[in-house]
Amino acid sequence: MGSDNEAQVIISGGGPVGMGLAIELGQRGIEVLVLEKYPSLQLIPKGQNLAPRTMEHFQVWGAEPELRAARTVPPEFGIGGLTAYGTLLGKYHYDWLKRELVRPYYAADNERLPQYQTESVLRDRASKIKSITMRTGVEVLGAAQDKAGVTVSTRDRDSGETFEVRGDYAVGCDGGRSTLREAAGLPQTVRDHDRLMVLLVFQSDVLHRALLDQHPGKSFFNVLNPELEGYWLFFGRVDLKGEFFFHAPLPANADPKTFDFKAYVARAVGAEIDMDIRHRGFWDCRVAIADDYGHDRIFVAGDAAHNHPPYGGYGINTGFEDARNLGWKLAARLHDWGGDALLSSYDTERRPVFESTAEDFIEASISTDRDFLAAQDPERDRPAFEAAWSERSAGASSEVGSYQPNYRGSPIVDGAGDGAADAIAEHLFKARPGYHLAPRPLPHGGTTYDHLGTGFTLIAVDKPAAAQAFVDAAQALSIPLDVVSLAPDAKLQDYEASLILVRPDHFVAWAGDAAPNATKILRLATGHSD
């Protein structure tokens, strides 16, 4: 394989998740064909907030410096968030979504830039990997899978010519209306919030100057207005030249064709502003999740697998984690060291995490805000409102601190194997099976994260015999394994284990102080059934 019409993995969708998956696979030597229907990038500034965990992905993908250089707001300005009551420029506000609070548990700082800039960096990186081919202006029409692979039907959008491409696997990263999801017969469960949402991109010098004066260093703003019953009025800076985006629910029965968007934004700001609208788009406010993230030869990731209101930057970050999780598993199967159960663990691990993200964070925020706005009103009882607002401000960091996607019950993780996984957990340095490994500093510089390999990695603290047992077992099973042998150190004691088996996506597969059976542990972690 390896031509314009065949590959080991065909990816439908050249957005950020599709390109991230392509790089994950391409760096592992997998032949990838990416099919993207648009001939050029769509310059709509969505999906801006990139979490520290996402920036670890960009380190692995060899694109972190380029991504940070592509930001549209200078580093010295800041990328913090703010929640305001009533109007954007109103009296009551506090800092929000402070991802820097969990920075010690990750190997990179968070970042913020428009999605099209992120896509541009990823496409440039992919272009440097020989095993990745990208075709733009190609629309996927359908797909059929058999025991040997997948045939994807496509159409060139310029010429109208139809043709077929063939792969071992296909992955739909093609958005909420995924053609590949439908072709694979993967139904969705939808929770409709019965709201029509609008996204505006506009230029305003007045708002730019006002926010510089009142909220310097802030780049995104969540406005809680009692009339919206918990749904947000959300503003985001695109740059420091006065470009903003705004998304919010339209009032009931509003006609998008005649609605006065400028007046709506002015009410949300709390002041009259100049406003040159450059883009407007609409979508239904809902939570949707595929009932299965894939089986046999076709899988889905990103918005094709799950979508939700764009609150908190969860969507793009969740999609990138899909790419890391699925990528190494596809590569393991194609390189013949992954077991029969490995690919099914993608659904087992990733789907419950999104369900928890949607229910316990996004929808919970809407419900919590709705209850607060119904109970508290500064016009009715100012002292009570201010006390409640102060309490909210004090607890604003809890959302970031408790968001810790994990696969603690995964069938390929040393644990219960009951499929339990969610997005709620305390951040700890302890090496816990099914959890992301936090970096720890090393005496001579750097961190343990700097020594993690592209395959499995065994961190062994003063355990040469046990490490050798893993090396022998990995060689017998043809599993790629790097061993990081370390001397005892106080910081490493935070792991509470002297032997830690780390997966290619840098989640912990197993941890302990003695390995009873290295072969059994490695077989479990790679999806081999006994």
C-alpha cells in the first residue's frame, strides 16, 4: 500500500483530530491517506483552548514550538478566562477555568489559539511525514467493510469524478454528521437542549479597548444572564486587533434571518459597541454520542463520535485524546503485536470518558448555573447574592482540579476490568493503573516524561532483575518496550511504586513493587486474551 488510492488507514476529515490521528499513525510508520472535503482551511476561530494534556500530544507529535509560535495573542498578554454576571462589563466577575492550577501534573503549559491555526500547524507537520498522503477537495460518500479491509467511496468536488480508495481500516473524523459513522451503522444517542445557537465572528475596536481597560490579560469570557437560564453568553478574543467570536442561544422563536444580532451582543456586553460581523453560523444545542465508537474496520473520533455545546474547550481536547488512544492501538494491530481485544478497548475507554465529560461537567455546569441564577438576584437581595457569588468565585478552580479522564476499569489495564472509566478524579502524582502518568523531576535535570518511549515504557527504580524480566517478555511477544532505570530519589517516591508500565499514550497500564508475571502483564496491556 501507500498510493493516492490505498493506505493502511484512511481518515475521513482533515480537521485537527484527523490530522492529529494521521501524525500519530504516520510517526509509527503506518501508511495514512487523509481525505478532506474543503480545499483550504475554514477561517472560523473555534476550538481555541488547548489543555496541558493536549500540549503533551503536540510534544509527542513534534509540533509544540510551531503551535505556540502560531498563537494570535502574544504570550505576555495572557490567555486567562473570566466569568461575569449579567453583562460582560458588569460589576461582578471572577477568574475562570484556571488550567494553570494542574500544571504540575503535566509536562506542558496550556495554550490558546484559533482552530484554523492549530490545523495549519498539524498539516505542516503531517506534510513532513512520508507515510502520510493528504487529498483535499475530496468528499467521502460512503464505505463498505469486509474481513480484509474497507473500501471508501469518494467524489472530487471540483470535477465530480467518483472513485474508490482501499484501506485496512478507516476512521471518521468528519464531524457531527459523519458519513463514515453512518456507513458503519453506528447509531447515536442524542440529548437535545432545544436551543438554536449562533456563532458570530466580529470586529470591534470599542470592545477591544474596554476589555483592555477592565479585564487585561483575559482572552475568553463567560457571561451568566438570568434570562438564559444557565446557558452561556460566551465571548472570546481572536487577537489583539479587535477580532472576537461570540456564541449564545437565540431567544425562543427568534428568526435568524431578521434577528438583530448587534443589539443582542450589545446587551450581553452591557454597552453600545461598534460591530462589523464577519461570519455567522448556527447549530442545535445538544449532546450526541455514538453508541459504539467503532468495530471491525471502521472507527470514529472527535465530533464524529461525540459532540456537545462548546463550553469549556472540552471538544477539541477530547478529540485529540481519541486520536492518541486509537492511534497506537491501530498501529499495534497493523504491526502484529496488538491482540484481538485491543481495538475494542478504544470504545471501552473513550466513550465513558465523554459521557462523564458531558454529564458531569458540561450539562452539570448548565444546571448549576441555572439553579444559581434562579436563587440569587442582586436586585432582590444584594448581600445574599454577593455572598453566593463570592462562594462561587472561591470554588471556581474545582472544575479544573477534578477533571481527570481515566480508564481505571479498562479490560487492558491492571485493575477491575469492569469497563469503568470517567472524567472525574483527583490529580495525584501516584502512578495509578488507568490514569495519566504525571511527570516527576529527575536529579540531573528533566523529568520522567522526557524518557518515555514511543512504545511501552517501563520505569524501574532500582529494580534491575524485574526490569530484565519485562525486557525478556517483551522480546518474546514482539512488543516495543523501553526501560528507564532510575536510582531511588525523593521525588520518585511520589509515584508510590518502583515499577511502572506506561502505555504508548502515557497512561499507566500497571504499577507495583514486584512483577509477579511480566508476560501476563504485557499480554493484558496489549489486548491478548489468555
